[in-house]
Amino acid sequence: HLQDISSWKDEPNRAVAVGNDGVIVVTENGGENWVEVDSPRSDIANKLLKVHTYAGGEAVTVGEMGAVLRSKDYGKTWSRLKAECGCELDDIFMNDVVKTPNGTYYVAAEFGRIFISRDDGVEWEEIQSDSPNSFGAIDARNDNEITIVGLAGVTVSTSNGGETWTYVSPKESGMTEHMMDVQWSDAINRWVAIGNKGKWMTFTSDLNNFEPMNISTTDYTSHSEMVIVDGKGLAVGATVGSLDLKTREWTLLHE
């Protein structure tokens, strides 16, 4: 199974997809052909969950057994950005990753843990947040504002580049379903999160205003990922649809 896919903005015909058993496939011609490439593997388990691409051919993927892998050549070769430590920290799912413009890497993991590297992966700081639940997704608005969402609707955010983190409980936000992806939208000047059972929510950067909603009155399917383009969120999961963030109209594209 493949779990995630990403393309490069500066090279739109190039893309990379990752998945179970550490599989990584790349294309250089807009998806006409795909080639499987080698990746560093653990002796225990190797599912890769998320992959993100950055300028200059960089890609970062995360997954099972503490995996944080990076490519600098459009996915052709891969190495560990976070070295295996041979300790209990390896036995953890790294569920999503983001790189901020200043080059800092943030990883959202199981059990409310956050990992941060400010020196290109040489050293990693581990933070145990106040979240009692595992995280599902992370995104950065800029160098300082980073937001994480996760199971049972938990939200954790920083406005000072990870120096401190604020936890918002499901009781405070009104969202109790798993949130599986989050992105900042300039169109509505709010964070947007999407997840299980047709649920989504928006909230302000200061975390003072949360608005949980249903995608529609008829679509209660779950969605695992979203990309925001021109004020619309294209969401994939049990169904594929386009969500207009301003009008809140959901258009089903594929069942």
C-alpha cells in the first residue's frame, strides 16, 4: 500500500510516493512512469506514512520505528535525517513532518511527542506535549507558527518557533473526531483541519476561536489528507472532494 504522495513546486513533473515496507517510488515525467528506489530500512518495521517536498530536490518522509528519511536529489537516493539510536525512541511512529523556511524540522509523533532539529538533523530535541493522544498531522504557517492536530480532536500549537506549546483539548475546541491533516489558509486567515466521519474545523492562529463542522449533510466519510489551492481544500480519503473554504460548499469528485 502507498500512504502519501508529494510533488516539487519547482519541478512539477517530478513526484514521490511512499508506503508500507519502506517502499518509495518516484516519477520524473508527470506520472507516466514510476521507479522504485532504495530506502534505509529497520530490521523490525518500515511503514512510511507522510512525505513532503521542498525546493532544490529535497524530500522528507517519516514513519514507523522512528523513521525520518531525507532525499536531496528528487527522491533518487535516501538517508536517515534522524539516526537510529537503538533505544526505545526507535519504537515510535513518526506521523508527520514539516520544514520551516529557516530550515528547522518539526516531527509530530505518537503519544503527544514532538521532535525538533534546528541544525539539519544533527541534534534532535524531544518534547512531551500536554496532549494525551497521538498526533496525525503538522503544518507551519511561517518560522514561528506551527500547528499539530491528532486523535480525538486534539490541537497543539506554538507561536514562538517551538519554545512553548499550547494544548487545546477536544472539550475546548468542540472537535472530538480524529483530525488527520491540517494546513494554514490565507484565503480565510485560519487553520483548517480535516478528518474522520466527514468532520472538519477551522480555527484562528491565536487559538481563541474554533469552529467544528460537517463537510455536508450527506457525506460522513473520513478523509486522511488535504491540499489547499486557491481557497479550496481538495480532500482525499474514503471519498474525494473539493471544499470551498469561504462558502463551505462540498463538491464530491469521486466516491
